[in-house]
Amino acid sequence: MVVSLAKGQKVDLTKTNPGLQKVMIGLGWDTNKYDGGHDFDLDTSIFLLDETGKVKDPSDFVFYNNTTGGNGSVVHSGDNLTGDGDGDDEVVYVTLNEVPAAIQKITFTVTIHDAESRNQNFGMVSNAFIRIVNDANGQELIRYDLGEDFSIETALVVGELYRHGAEWKFSAIGSGYQGGLAALCNDFGLQVG
């Protein structure tokens, strides 16, 4: 049975799914009719955070140019340049039992590539979601549909996996940011130009 979450809700992942080791995180979206003359490219980025809520090492920032982090426990499947079609637009695999102990949270974000120069924002995006699937059997465990409450934002923190004792939980965040990926990087302790 799929657990559907609303913004701000938290749910057990491993406690309610004993033996769960590897999950597939699917993120998807559609773009509304847009006639600005530019492609609309959304990107998933993953921040592996320590107990202070910061990225300790640049290798723990996983995105289309650095597709593996956490000593190989987090793998980004690659960049989808269009978001066309139904289903997952970008996919991340997490092997929960191999995530280094220093990593307390795995935060999933979506940003719009070159949003400012292309005059694009999340008000032009619809049907955004994140879902967690048991990689062993393909069963969808958790789904969070973001809804349509964004306008000028160019980056979203969609959700996060986090440690709770020996277990993993998931939190539906759904927070928008202005300033795109650079703003997220700075908030999570990565210095960008």
C-alpha cells in the first residue's frame, strides 16, 4: 500500500518495511504551456548532510555532473533534459544500509537550469512529485505530490530521507527558494560563485 503524504508529513520507511535496503527515488514534473523560446530543463540534486545540516565534502553533493556520492550509496541516474512523458523524469538510487554513518539526511531538490536568464520559475511547472520505490520488487512505498502553490521560486526542496536512531524516515518538505541551485548550495554549506 502506498502512503501518500501532504507537505510537512513524516513517515517511517525502514521500520514499516523490514529488510528494506535499496530504494529508487523517482522525481517527476510537467511543464505548463510555455512560449518563452527556451528549453525548460529541470534538474534533481541531492545533498548528503551531516549532523549540522551541511554538506561536509563536495563529493556529497550529487547531481548530473557528480552522479555518485556517499561512498557509492547514492547514485543519480543522469540528466533528463526535457521532462517529457509520464512517470519519473529523474531517478536516484539509495542503498540505505551503505550510507556512511556521518550522513544524517539525504535531501532531494529540483532546480530550473538557467532559470533567471530564461525567465522561468516553478509557477510554470505542474504535477511535480517524489516517490520512493522498493528497488527489490518495484513496489511504490511513499508518494508526495507537491501541488501547485509555487510562483516565482526557481528551486524546491522536495523531501528528505533522514536517520531516526537505527531507522530511516522520509519527510515531505515542499519548500520553494529563489536564487536557484546557488541559493540551495549556500544554505547547505557549499560555496559557489
